[in-house]
Amino acid sequence: MKKTSVIHNKFVIERSYPAKPERVFAAFADPVKKRRWFVEGDHHEIEHYELDFRVGGRENARFRFKPGIPVAGLVCKNETSYLSIVPNSRVVFVSTMTIAENIISASLGTIELLPTEGGTDLVFTHQAAFFEGADGPEMRQEGWRKLLDQLTVELTR
């Protein structure tokens, strides 16, 4: 029998953005904006992206890693379902990540948008189970930090 392992992890990332909650929420809801800050990148080529941003809707991204990356040539899929959406306030989703047809993680994410005098405080809570071949909790947290940095760039457009 093959031995398997699961690593459970939770992390919270907080950010402040100098934009109203409506603008921050739109960056999650609008497929063009979300693709720019969430999917596009220098280390992979996008093969497919779609966003149906509604409760029960799905977001699917498929990309292939470029040469020079340890997993070069492999296909990564991120499949997301939206569980709860409160406009300009909250987004709750579940997602799986797959590399080369192997599910490496399953996660629950909660985005909270809190209005402030200067704009919006974002609180992101990520809970996940990481399986064999996964990038692991530390790399996932770093990945989300970079994504939320990209959201900063998107909000300055």
C-alpha cells in the first residue's frame, strides 16, 4: 500500500488598499481585471481562463510552466467554486490545484473587504490540505502575497 500524507495549514494575510471597497471587489468580479492580476505571469503561458463570478459560479485557469522553472512543461490547473459573495464586502471560495493531473491541494479562501477612511482593508484567510507533490504551505502563502501585490498594481490602473 502506498503511503500518503496530508499537511493541513491556515494563514491570514492583511492588506490596506487606497481604493474604495467597490473598486477592490470589482478586481475580483471582473474577468479582465482578475485575469490581469491573478493569472497572468512571467513563469507560465495561459492555456485557458474563465470566470463566472456568482454564488455557484466557477473560475478555471489552466497554464503551462515555461522553461527554467522546476516544473517546466507541466500543466497546472486551478479550479474554483464560489460559495458566498456579498458585494463589496466578502468572497468565499473553494479551490483545487492540479499539476500534471495530480491534485496537490484543496483549499477554502475567505476575502473580507473592510471600508476605512483611506480606502479598504482586505483580510484574506486561507485554509488548505496539501497532498503529495504540493508546493506546500510556505510557498502558497508567498504566492498569495505576490498575488495581492499584483492586486495593488491592478488598483492603480
